[in-house]
Amino acid sequence: MRSLPVVVRGQRLSILCLGAHSDDIEIGAGGTILHMIAEGALLDIHWCVLSGSGNRATEAHASALDFLAGASSKQIEIAEFEDSYFPSQSRELKVWLNELRERVSPDVIFTHARSDAHQDHREVNQLTTNVFRDHLVLEYEIPKWDGDLMQHNVYVPLATAVMQRKIELLMKHFGSQRSKDWFDEETFSSLARLRGMECRSPSRFAEAFTTRKLTLEIG
Ligand SMILES: [Zn+2]
């Protein structure tokens, strides 16, 4: 398995993060974001949570600020689409994303996975690749009751300290998730350990993604 540098110390990289709910981006790609910042990349990040109101919006904003501490620039948007009913809001979501496309020009997009069993996540995935066609799209994974974890084809090895920081921030910010029996440190560290095994991560931990299309430039 060949490693390709996506960004190096001192280099700028613009990133769009899309998540249906307040903790999705952090669970799926939070370690990768923390890792790139820790390695000295200059990140310009546009962070969009598509459903959030009241307490969920407050915790989403506070968490994003912590995960993005050290980014060169950050834009945080919390939309108010109705949680659990994204498929029936598809038209409005697409209009929102089309409008977003006019304002951002990311190098990399993190979004939900096509194979995700959650209807809101799948809807975001389908609209991401429908709206953003000239971008590197990396689909992240969210462990859940449905048991929809898949084989991936892109890995980001994470330093142990980064992995610990990701879990620490998840536990700190998402009190509203703690009533869910799956939301604990072991779930996140176990999944990262398995992904780390699959990519032979030196630290043993990694996050995994799927990309559907990739153009190789030569010369
Ligand atoms: Zn979600």
C-alpha cells in the first residue's frame, strides 16, 4: 500500500466538512483534522452541520471550535434541517448545498459514506457527490447499531496523542449523546485500532475513508 502526501507542514489546504448531525464530523474525521493541524498544515476549514437547534447547535459550535483550534481560518455553519427526515427534505438540502458551492472552493471534502445505514447520512452523501463534482471527496464512517461498517480504501494514521485528544473532545462536548449506549471511548478507540491494523499505522490507530473517484496527474 503506497502512501501519498495530502498536505505538508506550512502548506495550505482548504477543507469542507459536511455532517448531518452535531457529532458526525468529529466522529468520522475529527482525528484527521486534529492530526493535520498538529503536523503544521495551514488549514482553511468550512465546517457545516446540517441539523442543529437549541442545545445541539450549542454543543456543535463549541465542539467545532475545539477541533478547529489551530486552523488558519474557520467558518462554522449550523443549518436547521429536521433531524431524521433528510430524504423528505432533499430538494431544500440540494438548494442549500448548491448555494454553499458558490461560496467555497475546497481541496478536500469530508462527507458521509454511501454505505451508511442512517437515512440522513445517506442523503448527505448522495447530494455531496451530486453537487461537488471536481473535488476530492472522502467519505467517513460512523459506527452504529445497524452494523454498517465497510471496507475502506483511504487511511490516515493518527498519532496516539491525537487519538486521545479526539476521544477527549467527543466526551467533553456531546453530553446529549451519552444516553446512547454506543457512545463511549471504547467504541471510538476500538474502531480506530482496527483501521490502524488495516493500514499498519505506526501508532496502531487510524481513521478510514472511502473515495469513489481519484484522478492521477502525471508530469
Ligand atoms: Zn449523524
